[in-house]
Amino acid sequence: MTTETVRENPPSTIIAAFFGFLVSTVSSIAGAVVILGSREEIAAALRRTNATVSPEQLDKLTLLAQAIPVAIAAVIALVYLWLSFKLKAGRNWARVTLTIFTLLQAGSLVATEPSWAGYVSCGVAVVATVLSYASPSNRYIAGVRRAG
């Protein structure tokens, strides 16, 4: 005896939220690329902060000031992508986690000096979060949960 499982296709709201989180991730990566392109500005800021630093130390500090945010952005992008695919699969915990990340992202806009990519990324993530809680999305996630 075989049992056949019928998988429900995600509604358009989940698909739109999925692509919204993908766009948010891409715009965050664009912000990281901007950091890589601003080596001279970072070096000048570090030079103003500590004029006694040697040129070799300045190069190392500049590289570190570029590498850390880019590495953090890469890890966050990978987690965001993984959670986006889990949301598309109907996992409620992924939706809740993405909501928390979006709230943290919005909070970081207030606490830091964000770039245009930060605003775009957060705005798209907010829209995607709202879509993930729309009525068709709720029905889909509840159906996936019931199906086991």
C-alpha cells in the first residue's frame, strides 16, 4: 500500500515574500561591495582618528575595517537565503526568525548611518515580512504544519 502526499504550491504572497527577501539580501550584498570600494575613505578616517599609526599598520587596519563588515554581511546573507527557502517551504519558525531579523535591521537604521542599500534592503524586507503574514500565507503555513 502506498500513500501519496499532495503538496500544495505556495501562494503568491509567499512567493512574493520569498523574492522580497532575496532582493533584500542582494541589496545588502551591494552595500558590502560599496564598503570594498571605499578603501581610501576608510584609510583617511583611520588616519584622522590616530595620526601616529604607521603606513603598514594603517593598511592592516583598513583591510580589517573592510573585511569584518563584508564577512558579517556574507554570513547574514547566507542565513537570510536559507531562511527564505524555509519560508517558501512553509516553515513558520523561518517566518518568525525573518521577522525578528527584519526588526533588528530596522533598528540598525536608527542606530547607525545607513547607506542607500541599507534603506532599500530594510524596506523590501518589511514588505516581504508583511506579505509573509497575509491571509493566504497564513493558510499555506497552517496547511504545511497540519500535513506534517
